Amino acid sequence: MGAYEGSLRAMVEDFETRLAGWQRHLRPAETRTPSTARGIHHAAFICSDVDATIAFYQDLLGFPVVEIFENRDYVGSAHIFFDIGNGNLLAFFDFPGYEHPEFQETLGGVQHIAISMGSKEFEALRGRLDEREIPYRGPDLGVRNSVYVRDPDGLQVELLSVALLDMDFD
């Protein structure tokens, strides 16, 4: 066995050990207290190009723009809201005049956002991605009901045809 395989095995074994410790936090559904939250009002991100962001989220993914106004924290900056269903919104600021470094996954950052869609909408989206030759992941990971695609600034968005709160992906 090579050094890589040994290192990989150690990481897997270490995860299993850490997972066993974390399981103590997981309460059975019948004894779990209800959440105090009603949902995400909006999650806010930064974009470098408002038009490209609208084209991606509204025209490609099908999330309508429901509000645009000036950001109260930065004069001249747009605050754009997309409806992602069930009263939840995605928001974007453009911060013109500021440098926008390349997206990267880091502590305190975003690895991905996951958005549930109906089966019909999910299949239509996959058709649009294929038709426009937009690369995505999902089937290559062995998952049929989930795709990962990057927005114009590199934010990874997972679209899945699994009901909210359903963690049984296939």
C-alpha cells in the first residue's frame, strides 16, 4: 500500500472516530425540540456582475427577481433578491468599486448552497444545463437527483429533487 492509500485510510478511520463522538448531539426525531426559526429570510452573497447574476439565477435556474434596491450599507451598491420558494430568498450585493478576488472555499466562507426543486423543474434544469453546455457535477458522484453548478462568481449551487428535510439522496 502506498503512502496516499495509507493516508486516505487514516482519514476515513479518523472520520469514523470523530463521527461517533458527534452522534451524541443527534436527538431522535420524536424527542427533538422544534426549531425556533421559521426559515432563512435571505442569505446574502457578493456578486461582481449584476446582469450575469440575474441571468444565472433567474434565467437559468428559474428563481425570479422579486426586489432590487440600493444597499443601505454602501451607497451605489445594489441589493438584489431572488425567490427560491417557501418564503426564502437569495440576495446579492455588487459593491462597485471594490476589488473582487476569485471565489475560494475557506473557513467562514461558503462550500455550497443546496436548493430543493420539484422533479419536473429539476429535469428541465438539467436539460437547460446540457443544452447550454454548462458543466455540472452530480451524476459523476453517483447521485442522480442532485447537480452542482457554479454561478458566475464561482459560488457552488447544488440543485436537488429531494424534498426539504429529506437527507436520503440517491
